[in-house]
Amino acid sequence: MIRKLGLAFLLCVALSSQPTWAAKKVVAANLTDNFVGVSEGFDGAKLTVFGVLKNKADAIVVIEGPLAEAKVRAKTKQIGIWVNGNPTTIESVPSFYAVVSSKPIDQIVDAKTALAYGLDVDHLAVSKTEAGAGYVNVKRAQGLFRYQPDGVKILESNLFRADIFLPPSVPIGTFRAHIYEVSSGKLSATRDETFYVAQVGMTAWVSKTAREKPAFYALLALVLSLGIGGGAAYLLRRMS
Amino acid sequence: MDIYLPVAEMSINAFWLLGLGLVVGFLSGLFGVGGGFMLTPLLTFMGLPPTIAVGTQASQLAGTSLSGAMAHWRRRNIDVRMGFILTVGSFLGTGVGVQIFKWLKQIGQINLVIVLCYVALLSAVGLMMFFESAPGLLRRGSRVRSGGRLPARDGVVPTLTQGWGADGAFAVDFHVSNLRVNVLLPIGLGIIGGLLVALLGVGGGFVLVPAMIYLLKMPPALVNGTSLFQIIFTTAFASVLQAVSNHSVDVVMAVFLLIGSVVSVPMGTRLASHLRPEVARLLMSLLILAVAGKLIFDLFTTPGQLFAVETRLL
């Protein structure tokens, strides 16, 4: 217990010693949408964050998807064949993570700050373990962990606009957008926004039914399948 | 045009799905098999998780086999009694198979097992067909395709063919097939068929059909129809179990595949009557071996990702 308290204390010190966080200035920014609907023809969505920066400042936007529990299995070669090994469980990790910035991250902030705020997708805290690094690699390949160093456009009058692409396989749930203003290497202001990704329409109904009433769902799928199969056979016979 | 699959939670090109349905339906009409054994590997090549491919196919195959069985029904090529006894076995096999599937999924080895089973099955069937080690099989099967019909039976059957265990305690008469056989044999075949449906998402016709001819000694003309008849119930049962225990049935994908396949089955059937059976067999064996070869290649080459990740949202 004492050790835990000690750790918590150290964490507090560590956090408060972040020089810029204490500033608590708020970036004037917002999202174009707080809701992204996933329906039948969904092939990804574009989310736009816009706002105003201090003069000569840069902007970094971090989009964090709903937290997930991940089981990571290293593949090993056994008798010549690639086989999944025993799982390592990561208890809580974002299912989606995107960083967009106005310049490459290493040109805006130092590595320590980048690590502390999760600004560098290639050096996240989770990647310190082998399983965590494997998780990030797989998610990057799936397009669910993304980094776009030119994703934030700074327009005239210090207006900025960040476009974030949410791929078709985007997880469903609550997302957080962290918006950071960086001037001369320091995080000078920040803002957190929330948005939601949810299935809508028929898609939502289908996936909800499949999860909550699987037997009914299966029977429905079966009736459809038998109807199409039987109906087609009947029609083809009538036609020939 | 991309279509979002609500259970697989990914989007896929709708024309690809329709096209895949068309190809598989065509093959199934051409070769007189269900075509499921081609579909699972092709779907996984397209990036679908094998579990979803297997579960969805069970549902979709129910429709495909119904449309096939209806044609056989009109020609009276179905031994209903045998079909139901096979179904008893296949329900057992399916029930056990879905539990095995669930267990393999939990220990993270389901994808490997599906691939290994496919490699074994496709290589065996492909090589067998290629070397024509079962020469009589498809020639006889082709009689069914060309509309072969059993001689009319009016009541009296002279003598029943004596199958395995015909003089034992469990012997059962099948008058439509003109056969007396130990009932445990068709039940056992059914169990194998059920396992195949649950684990691999195939109807199992390409295993059951030769077994029914050579082991069960059923008249070849009745075999395709009876096998399809039984597959309707087996796949229907399997799809319900898969949806309940593994949440692996995607209805949107099933519908697109079905629409493609029901259109092209008759085209395949029509071509089959113009194609020499040996040619068809050779083409099919090459196709099967190509798919098996790709699966084997993937097993041995270093994968693009050295980690397998399974996420569950909190």
C-alpha cells in the first residue's frame, strides 16, 4: 500500500514537473463532427479538427480510440510452419491511435515530451514490451495506428485544419481527440474533445441482433438463405 | 462499391463477393459439388478472418444446397430415409465440431487448424482426382448430372443389396436405395460430414459422395441428391450453433455470396453437359491443387506480421 502511494506520489511529481502542462491554456479548436455513423456503404470517414493557434506555433492532434484488451501471440516457426505462441495480454490499450501534426514530431518536440504525451507512434510507452511493440506493428499494418506528419495544415491568420482518416475497420465506441499547440518546443496549450463512432441503420440492427439474440439472428439468416436458394431454384425452373 | 459487413466489422468490395459467389456457384454446377471447399480459402485470401468465413458459409450453404436439392427432388433422386439417418450423425458431428471450434478459437489456434485441415483435404482430393485414382467415381456421378433416373419401382423390390453389417443387429432397410446396411455406418459418415461443416464450413459433399458410393454402396444416381438433402439440415444446424457460440455468421456477406452463386449454378450445370467428364475433372483437380499450393506456401513463408493480435473492446 505504502509502495503504491509512493508510486502515485512520484507520478504526481512527474506529471507536475512537465513544464508546459501546468500552463493549462486552451486551444481554440473544435471538431466538424461529434458523431461518425457506420452504415451499409461505410468505406471510412474523414474527421476534421480546426482551430486557431498562437503565432508561429505548430499543432499536433492525437486521436485515441476506445480502450481494448489485447491478446498478442508471437508467431514462431515449429517444424517449418509458423505457429501462434502463448498469448501475452495487454490489459488496456487504445484500439485506434492516430497522430497528425503540422511538421514531423521530432522537429516540434523533444523525445521525452513525445513519449510522455504519446506523440510519436513509433515510440509509444506501450511499445516498450515485445508484445506491445508487436501490437503496435499489427495495428499500423491494419491502418488503425497512424501517423501523418503533414496532416495539419496551417492556413493564414494562424488557422489550422487537421484531417484524420478513420478507416472502414475503425473500432466502434468513444474516441478522444487531444489537440496540442506547440510553440518553441513546448506544449503551450491543449484541448480535449470527444466524439463517437457508432453503427447506424440496418448495420447497427444486424450487429446488435447478432450479439444480443444470436439464435434469432441465426434463424433469420437461415430463412434468408433458404429463401434465396429455394426462390432462385423455383424461378429458374419456371423460366426454363 | 464497398459494403460494410456488420459482424466481421470490415468493409469489402461487394462485386468481389458477388463475383466469388458466381465463380463458386459455377464450379458447383460444373462439378456437382458444393463448392464450399473453394470459398473459405478464397475468402481468407481476400482478408476475411477464417472464423467468419467458416461460420457464414454454413448459413449460405443451407440456401445453396436447398436450391440444388430441389432439382434432385423433382427427379426423385433423394433417399429421404437415408438422408435423415445421415442427419442424425451429422448433428452429432456438428455439435461436437462447433465446441472444438470454440475451444481452438480460445487457445488462438483456430486459424492454423482450419488452414491445416484445408491443406490436407484439398491436397488429398486434388491429387486423387489428378491421378484419377478413383476413375469410376465421377463418371458415375456424371450420370446424375445428365439427369439419370432410377428405374421406376412399383412396390415389390426383388432383393436388397447387402451392405456392411446387413445381417447384424443394427441392419436397416432402405427401400429407395434398394439397400440393407448397418445403421451405424451412415450415422458414422454423418458424423464426419458434420465435423467438416462445423470446422471447415464446407458441406462435405466431396468426401461424403465417394464414401456413400463405395462404403455405403448406395446407387450413384441417388448419392448427390441425398448428400445435398442432408447438407441442408446439417448446415442449417451448424449455422445456428456457430452464431450462438462463436458469433461468426455475417448475414450480409452470406446474402451477397448466395445471390452470386444461385445465378451461376445453372450455367455451370449447362456447361457440364458439354464438357467431357475427364476434362472437367482435370480442370477441377488443377484448381484444387492451386489453392492447396497457395495455402502451403503461406504456411512456410515468413508472415508479414510476426505477431497475431486479438482485441476485445473494454
